[in-house]
Amino acid sequence: MSLPPEKASELKQIIHQQLIKMDVHGRIREVLAETIRDELAPEHQQLSTEDLIKALRQRGIVDDVMKELKFVTDVNEKERTSAPKPSTHFVDREPPVLKKTNIDPTRRYLYLQVLGGKAFLEHLQEPEPLPGQICSTFTLCLHFRNQRFRSKPVPCACEPDFHDGFLLEVHKDSLGDGSKMVDATTMLSICDPVHIVLIKTDTFGETTLVASYFLEWRSVLAAENGITNIAVELLGVGTESKVSVGVLNIRLEMYPQLNKTLSPEVTNTQFALERQKTAEKERLFLVYAKQWWREYLQIRPTHNVRLVKIFAQDENGVNRPVCSYIRPLRAGRLLDTPRQAARFVSVLGYERAPVIGGGGGKQEQWCTLLAFLCRNKGDCEDHANLLCSLLLGFGLEAFVCAGTKAKGVPHTWVMTCGTDGTVTFWESLTGHRYIHRPINPDDPPLAEQPKPLYPYRTIGCIFNHQKFFGNCQPSDAVEVCVFDLHDESKWKPMSGEAIKSVCSPGTTSSVPPFPPLCASTLDAAVASNDIEVQLRVLVSEHRKDLGLSTVWDDHLSYLLSPALAAYELERTTSISAGNEEFQDAVRRAVPDGHTFKGFPIHFVYRNARRAFATCLRSPFCEEIVCCRGDQVRLAVRVRVFTYPESACAVWIMFACKYRSVL
């Protein structure tokens, strides 16, 4: 391909500017000096151009230059010539490709590149996915100092093709000296790790937590040229926390380059001191916890069967104090009220920690917040910890309660104490709230007692990020429990100082920092429409199998919207919205002599086929879907309500109208 002279000179100028920008000449000089030193020392032979090019290729300089030379077409020109988009609600399915990142030259950045994975042996036999075929994928989620990132999904394989770069800002104004460029010594005191979570998404959209890893990034401070390559071995979670699941190749680089790097002895000494300090704090807390437990058992021998939880294992099998799983969490502008927060937590999926083998034993696994949010589902403890953290963020006095439900099943829920002494229980899995009115066992038999509406039977302890109380009342039954937390004859407290020593977010804390919540990336209108279209196809196919024809009434389908909005409003605010308008509209749409039937149902996932199978288990829904009669008209309406972290509440309503023939 030949170029006109003016274009050729312009191209040369662009390449020349790019080479200056990357300081390629300086790097070539370094390589030349190094190659001459290494190869010409033994015998003074001639060094050819090919030898130099080979040396540059080996050090990746040629590849770096070719990667940087990208020619971006004029976006505005493309937009002018493209066909106008229709004025309907349109959403690009493909996420926008970010061509450039603005880097603040006064800030220090850590550039973390994931350059592929290897030895994911569970996927050794995975066949190569065919073009266009849906396959299981891996996604990496990162959190570092209040910044969150997510990699592009890659097909599951023995050597997954991860190729992503993340620009992490190391310097934050909260450290003080906001306008000053942070140096290596200051960065060495920043002990926050990079939390990496690996999620697997199967072909049905179900997510699984594969690995959770805390990356110590500060080794780059002692690396030559401020660049280091690390092979990170990821271990499994839960019962597989000692089993390797694969290796990630990670490259760390500081931007701008450090003027002065630290020696490896300095960084290693710092790491050793931090580990030693953390281990000593944890040892002292363990000694204190044992002493507290001995004292608690001496109050009453039956206390040893109460559910008093002081430590809990995280997804990596590490024992942490339960108070460390809670921290006041503010949702910014993503959630407006405590009740909306409760609704958000309830629409995150519920799934018990997987256990290998039978026996009915419950596998304990309290997830760190990032692992819970990235997987978008977790056990009741994960839900309760998140809800308690959000309620604390809203300024309430909130505690997680550990106890049992019916049949002695262990359970956790949340409790808030009002300034007027009102005690409210919050069920984190449903968003329901219950006012607690204790029964006085000393009242005469004929005295009318409040009937508890909550499902909780016993309570062993309550805790938050600063306090821990063991229940030492004669009975641990919730209905007779008095929540006077200042009365040590009823609630045995732990030392606030002891809890603070291991649970406060400090400089040498083994407790991972909490990530911020992310806004939803779902488009509610598009998601609602997609599910509705799929359900129409499923209903038509189901009726066809029964030998029935299907006629849809679009107007009736639209009229169902206000009812679905009212149901969600009631779940969020606990206030029943009037549906007189909905009833009036339906009466107008259903002629005299016709019958109307409707069936609303709620899900927290967006799998239409799975939702339809669940709906058909209800005789009411089956009656509507399989309706026979004269002038049968069917309707279905789907409304997806989005919440942070791409959580969603999906409301579906099936309806039919038909002429009543007696």
C-alpha cells in the first residue's frame, strides 16, 4: 500500500512523537549498553543490527511500541455518516470501549495488569467454545482503597485468556498533604491490599465464588524500574480453601516512575513487623475471648448450649472475630432510606454455603463483603452483616443477632434499638420488620400477653462493629428477652477496647477494608421487555402442547403495570399503596359477562425459563396459563426494579379474561 508524500511525512511525525513520548531512545540506549556489557566482554566481536533488534524484542520494547501506536478514527465523522437511531428506547448491548484514561500527573498510580492464567485444572477437559456459543466465563473483581474494578468475562479454560489492566490510585487526600506527590516511603505505610475475587458464571447466569485473594502490592516499591511480575496462586474457598484452583500472571508498575526505589530488606522488614504486630493483637484478643467465655459459662452451666458466636470463618477458612464483619457503610446516593436498604439486601440471592457430601451439616462460611457483592448471593449471615452495616451507616443503633428459628435451625437477623427503647427485628432475607414486645413470665396467667409475629425462637448473642453482648438471662427464648443492654445481669458485655484492637480499620489490621457499593448497570426497561418476550413464547409453546391457541391482549398487559409498581412500593416502604385506579381500569377493560383472573409473583433473578417453571407449580397460575373457554385473552406484564450491585426485584403478573359460559 503506497501513501502520498504528505501522508507519509505525517505518519513519520506521529511515530516520532510517540517514540519521544515513550522515551524509546533512552530505553534502547539502556539495552545497547547492557547488551554490549553482557555480550562483548569475553571477546571483542562486532555487534550487528540483528543482535540489537533481538535484544529489544526479548525485553518487550518492540511490542510496547507497536501496542502504543493505535490510530483512532474521527468518532465525530463516523457519527455524522451513520444512520440516525430510532427514537424508541434503545440501549447498546456492547459496553463502550474506553480509548483513553485521564491520568492526573500529580497523583501516584499502580498499574495492575493481569496477563493470563494457567493451571486451572478443573477446566482441563473444557472444549474450545464455538463462535457464538454461550459458555461459562471467569470474571475478576478488584477492590483497592475505595476503588472497584471488574475485568471482561473470559471463557473458562485451563489457561484462561485474561488480558486486562487496572489503574489503581494509590494516593488519597485522606492521608493529608493532598497536593503532594506520594513517595515510596509513604506508600510503604499504606497496608491496604488489593482484594481480588474470581467469579465463575455458568451458561444459565448462575454465579459461583471460585477464589478470594489479598495481593500484597508493595513489593513493586523495591523492584528495579518500578516494575515487577508476580505469579499468584489462587486457592479455593470454603472446604477447598487449601486446594489450588489456578495461577494468575500479574504485572505491577508504578506511574509515574519512582525517583528512588526502596531496598528489598526495607520492604521485607516492614511486612514482617506488620505481621508480627497483627499476630500479637490477635493472640491477645484470643486470650481475652477465652477468659470471657470461661466467665460466661460460670454464670450458668446451660450457657454452653447457647449460640454465642465470637469467631467465624471467612471464605478462605480464616477465623475472624464476628465484629470484624460489620462496619458502618454509607451507600452515597444509591439508597435513600433504611427500609430501602433492607429491600436491597433482601433481593440479593440467598444460597447456603456449598458442602461436599450429605449428613445435613451446615458448612460455615461468612463471606467478606466484596465476595458477597460480586457473587450477588450469600448465606443469611452475609445478608445480616450487610444490612447491619447499612443501618449503622444510616445512623441507627443496629446489631446482628445470632440465635435459632423453629426446630432449632441456627439463624442470624438484625435488631435496632430506638432512643425510646423500641426494639425492632429486621429479617435480612425478606426485608420484613417486627416490633419486639417481651412477654413477662411473672404476669398472672389471665393477663393478656403480646403474640410474637417473628419466626425467631432463641437468641444467644448480639454484636456490631464496636460491641458484643452474650445473653445471660435465665431463658434465651426471644419472646421473654429484655433488651436492656446496660444491665450486665442480662447481657454480659465484651471489652470495647479488646474489640477495637482487632476490628477497627487500622494500619496493621488483618480485617479487609469495605468496598463501596456500585450503581446498577442494568437497564430496567430493556430487562423487563426481554423477560416479557421470553415468557410470551414460553406460554404460547406450553398452550400449543395442550392443543390450545393463544391470543394476547396488549392493552390488558399494559394495565397490569400499576399493580406491580404498587407491590414493590409496599415491599420497600411497608406502606400499602391504593390500587383503586388499577381495579377501575381492569373493570373497564373486562366486558360484562367476562371473568378476569390475575396472578402476581416475585423473583430475585432474571431467568425467564426458571421463573415460568416455578409459576406453573402454583395451581392459580396454571389455571390462568392453561385457561380454556370462550374468547380467552391472555396478558403478561414484567417489571424489573433495579438496585445497587445489579441486584433486582422482578415482578411478573399473568392474567386472563374470558366469557363465562354456564
